Amino acid sequence: MSKEKILTKKDCRQAARRWLIGISTFNYETQLAPSYAFSVYPLLRKMYPDDEDFKASLLNAMKYYNTMPWISPFVMGAALGIEDEGGVDSLEAVNNFKVGIMGPLAGIGDTIGWAMIPTIFGSIAASMGMQGNPLGIFLWAAFTFAFLAVRILEVEWGYNMGINVVTKLGKQITVFTEACSVLGLTVVGALIASVVNLKTGLTFTNGDVVMEVQGLIDGVMPRLLPVVAVGLMYFFMNKKKVKMTHMILIIIVLSWIGAATGIFTA
Amino acid sequence: MTVIQIVLITLIAYWKMTDTVTLQLFAFNTIVCGWLVGLVMGDPATGLYIGATMQLMSMGVVAVGGSSMPDYPVAAIIATAIACSTGRGMEAGLAIGIPVAMLGVNFDVIYKIFNGFLMHKEMSLIENGKFASFLRLVKVSPVFYGLCSALPVFLCVAVGPTVVNAVLDFMPAWFTTGLSIAGGVLPGVGMAMLLMYMPLSKYWSFLIIGFVLTAYLGVPVLGVGAVGLAAAYEVYKKEMRAATAPAGAVSSLGDLEDE
């Protein structure tokens, strides 16, 4: 069943280099999706000579995506591996797979890359800097430059893994897709509780005691407001077909009103 | 400050922000800003000292998953420039640098909203088959992101801190607070979109499991991922059995399990 592979090592490295566009395209709705689509663009074009297939795949690449940028090339490579093997029929599997692993990998990546490494190298550089010695800066930079090589190679590693997964599964790829979506939904549940933030600043007086509504809500159900917010957005976009752009404008205006009246607080 | 110094310092601010959102070779490296501005001002030791101080202040403040945080590199750049040019020491520099760094966060939120509008335009370009225009438009984001830092720094070092304070005073509290509230809620739009693509009606129970693990029990996303993986494996085994076994065999197996 294994079909001829289209992508080469050279293609993988090209995608890795293009990923250096990084988090500059970050937006609140699809987060790093434009960077992702930009990075895989030439590879998808090579895989799909047909314009309609290419369009479907590129739109798939434009779906919500966010993970730690230094680990992202690996996710990208694995997704490309699945897609190279499965073609346009595997788009659903590709997206479910991305959603399923981006969260957990971001968890590792954020902890190591954004908390541990800056703390270690930052404290070294700062203590040297206090004494007027800039060497610590270069020590830190030497590490990040060296790691750049890993970031370039990750796409190939991921790609080989993605190919293996699909070759083993063969026709049962839809089963794999379902399993990925179970993983994905579990992770999205955790993301709603951790990434989305909304608090109320309302208080009311009960005798002499000032009660904070947020405290009461937390007692009933922590992160209730973010869930309600996402639920409402889902309802209006899915059932009422409210456009995403309108949704965003509504949210910004409501946030301003909420800030002015004290209903919401940052 | 000479014109050349102002230009160079603005360029440093632009470069630092651009690096942070693209190559990330100096991500979270605040001290390098103090040092470079110190070199421009002819006093690298003071720059290093201020940069190191800001580095220590910024540690532990880590933006995860795209949240905005005070722009410490901007604070280091301005603090060093002010301290070296006025000769009034680090305290005077920080007194101005920190408020401007807070201003920088607002620019960051606004830029991410701007990126959202670019993204919609990009989607419609793809839908209309204008692939080359799509590529060109994506390249806009990294080019102008650096302005989020360069603009406040330029205003501060060229026109003076009074202007920055005036801008900060002019912005009503509801405007800046509202923007940060929106910054907290807007990722939810992405989540809602994602749920529209996923088999929510079939597997909604796993969404609840993931939520409860994090909201009530505080399990980090990696732990939730492990639970999700376990659940996914069970679903995989079950579905695999159903897919490989002939229809009759499945029902008889089901009968056996019922007994």
C-alpha cells in the first residue's frame, strides 16, 4: 500500500528554515497557523499538483496551531510524513494528530526552553554582567546558535516518524484519526482551562462582609467563565454562523465595556 | 544624545523584537540589550549592569502560549539610554523604562489583533486560489512586528519621556484593561474553531475529562496529554477490533462479553 514518497530530506530542511518566520504571525484565533502554512507551502505544492487538492491541504494547514516554536518543526515533520503517505484523504488525520500532540509537547517545550534555560543562562549572564563582564551573553548565545541545528533537523526526524506510523497502520488510518481526535479533545479541554482567561471584578456587600463574586464562582467551578465564553463562541459560530471577524470585534467591545463597568477584570 | 545614537538605539529595539518573534536566538536575553545600548552610549559597564538587573527582574516572568508580558528588553534599552545620557543613574532610567515597557505590551496586543485581520485576508486569498499573494501577505507580519518595541523606544529617546507619560495618561484605564481582558478571552475563539473541526458530538466526554483535570486538579497539560494518550489507545484498540473483525464475529464477541 506504501506509495512513492514525494518529499525529500532537502524539502524537510526547507520547511525548517521557513519555520524561522517563527511566532511573528501570532494571532488570537488561529495562533501560529499562518507561520505553519507558510513553512509547509512549497512542500504541499510539490505534493499536490492539482490546485483544488493543494487548496484543501493549505486551508487545513491554516487551522488553529500553537506549540513551543523550537519543538514545532518536529510536529510539522510528523504531520508532513502522515500527509505524504496518506495524501488528500489524510487531511483530517493530519489535523487531529497536530492538535493531539502540540499541547503536550508545548508543555515540555515551555518548561525546558522558556523557563529552565533562560533561568540558568540568564543568571550566569546576569551575575557576570553585574561585574562588567559581557562573556555570559555570548555563552548563552552560543547555546541558542548550537540549538538552531537541532531546530533545522527536527523536521526530518518527525517526517520519518510520521511515515512509519502510517505505513504500519495501512488502511486503518481512520482508526488512528479517531484515536488522535480523542487525544486532541482531551488536550483542548485542558487548554480551555489554562489558556483562556476571564475573571469578573464584581463584588457585593452582605452585611459588613464584601463578597467577591469570582471567589464564589471558583468555589463552585474553577474556570467557569472561560468555559462559558468558549461555549458561547462555539454556539454563535457553529449554530448561528457568526463570522470569526465579527466574533472578535464583539469580544473586544465587550471587554472594553466590561473593563469600564468593572464586570470583567484583567 | 546624537542623531546617530538615537537611530542605533531604535534599531537595537527593532532588532530585539524581531529576533524574539522569529529566530529567537536572543529570546529572553534582556541583558544583551543593556550591553548593546551601553556600547552605543560609550558606557558598556553601566549598560551591562542595568541589563543584568532587568534580566534578574524578568526571570520567572515567562509568557507561555502567546500571552503578553511586560517588554523587559524595552525597559533595559530605555533605562540604559536615559541613565547614560542624563548621568542620573539606573534609578532614573528604570523610572522611565518600566512605564514604557508597560506601553509596549499594549502594542503587542494590538499587533496580534492586526495579525488576526491579516490571517482572514490570507484565508480568503487561498480560497480564491491566489497563492502567491498569500505568501507575500504572510511576510508582512515579521517585517513590522519590531515596531512594537522600536516605536515606544524611539518616542522615548527622541522626543523625551514626557511624551510617553502623556500618552500613558491619555489612554483611559478601560482601554488598556479592556485590551488585556480581550487578550485573555480571544484564544477561546481558536478553541471554538478547533472544536468545530473535531468529532465533538461523538467524543465530548473527553473534553470534560481534560477540562476537569486542569481546572479542578491543576494537572499540567503534559499530564493531561498522557491521560489523553491512554484514552486514545483504548479507543484505538476497540475501533481496530471492530474494523478488522468480520461483522458477525464482532456481534458474537459482544454477546460473550455481555454474559
